[in-house]
Amino acid sequence: MLIFVAEKEDIGARLDVFLSEKGDITRSGAQKLLEEGNVCVNGNKETKKYKIKDKDEVQVILPEPRVVDAIPQDIPLDIVYEDEHIIVVNKPQGMVVHPAAGNPDGTLVNALMFHTKGKLSAINGVIRPGIVHRIDKDTSGILVVAKNDSAHLSLSEQIKEHSMTREYYCLVVGGVKEDEFTVDKPIGRDPKDRKKMLAGVKGGREAVTHFFVEKRYTGYTLLKCVLETGRTHQIRAHLKSVGKAIVGDPVYGLKKDKLAEQNNICGQLLHAKKLGFIHPASNEYVEFNSQLPQEFMCILHKLERG
């Protein structure tokens, strides 16, 4: 059983939304748990439309894991680390993490299913087996995948507690005066465009990102971004809120991105470089790093040469 206690920032959220964010499950998965009577609030069963109150205790009974039936596909994987509990991979830019509308296969999950012979945690169902956290399609970098439910729950709890080390590197247009700065603005859906996230929106969820200048180039800046929280599009939305745009970002970037156009960059130059957490089995802190993608490095070399 999973138990979540509502905090002030959760007040007013629908129960299914609360579950999807706190429990790291899909919205439809949360609704199914509710429909099947596997969720109670303060000991009482409620509908998905129930509005969360301060200090509500939400109990979730996890059903028996179902046999994972995602389609295994022999797709190359860049494996950083693997044991019987977890697998850490370096996802390339352009690869979707799990099947969804418009991307039924060719995803990281399909590749993992082939590689592990289906031995992944089943908490997130048949579409997202093993997936504890995600990075955007056009963001490259490291993420950890759970091979069993025990590992999944341990990693999910660390994400909930904001105790994971997560460092990203990105290239932004323009100069940055400060050597380091922090953006502490809640993030929620953009009321004018539901496909986007907006920093500073009323009713948004707490979001904090720490930024550090790694290198300054003429007209561009390389930033290290350290996540304190992990909201959807957090780095991209936070940078936009302070007037900065990541090179190649098709959603939050500049309409006229000269560097991206001149170099045929398809997707934002944003890379999840470092990931650290307590190993679910050994209870020891482990940390993994990855190199910036070749395309990213080529752009930096060009800027270095002026």
C-alpha cells in the first residue's frame, strides 16, 4: 500500500491529478485505480473529482502486477549501468521514453523490453513498465529504470522527496550576467496553451531550479541546471520566465533561432548529464555521468572557434 499525505500546495487538486503527480502514474492509471476501488481518502472511497484538502491521507492499494505486454524491439541502447534491480541508460535526442498516441513503438520502453526480456517493474502498467521518471523526446541524457516493483517504489519515493541528484547542461541564447542564479516559481499548465507549461502560473506546483554558468561564448551561454524539484518542462519553462531560451527549443525557444537553423539542430540543446540516488538494494549512494551528445559538442566547438 502507498500512503500520501497532502500538503498545502496540493489543496484543491483533483484526486486523480494528485495521484498521478504524487504516485508517478498516468492520469488514466490513477482513474482506473479509483474506479476499481483501490483508493481511499482518510479511510473513505472518493471519486476522481474529489478536491484534496490539507493533510488528507490518501491510501492506494496496488493491484497485483500484470504481465507486461509492450512490444519488444531490438533497438540499440546506451547502457551506463545495469544490475538485477535497475538499469541506467543514456537516452538519445529524438527518442520517446514510452509508447503514447502518435508513438506506438520505437520508444525506450520497446528497446528495454527486448533487452531485459520483459523483466521490468509493472507498477505503471503495460505502456510504461519500469519507467520511474521521464525526459522529453528532444532532451538527451541519463535516466534510471526499475526492473522490479520494490526498486520502483524506492526510486519514486526519492523523486517525491526531491533527494535525487539531477544535473542538466543546456546552451542558451544571449549572455548571463550572474555566475549563478535560482528560479523559484511554481509551474502549471499554460491556460492559453495546454500543451505548454508556464512558470509563475496561479495554482502551479512548487518548482525550483538552480543555474550555474559553465562557460560564456559570444552571444551564447552554457549553463549547468540543478533540479531541486522535477516538474514537466521545468528547466525550459523556468528559463523562459527569465527571458532566456535554449538553442533549438521548438516550444519555448526563439521564433528565429539562427544557430539552430544554420546547423540543422532539431530539438533543444538540453542534456541530462548527471543522476545520483540511493540504490534501492544496497542503500548506498550511486552517481552516474554521461558525455554531452556529439551534436551538442560540435556546436560548442564552433562557438569556441568564434
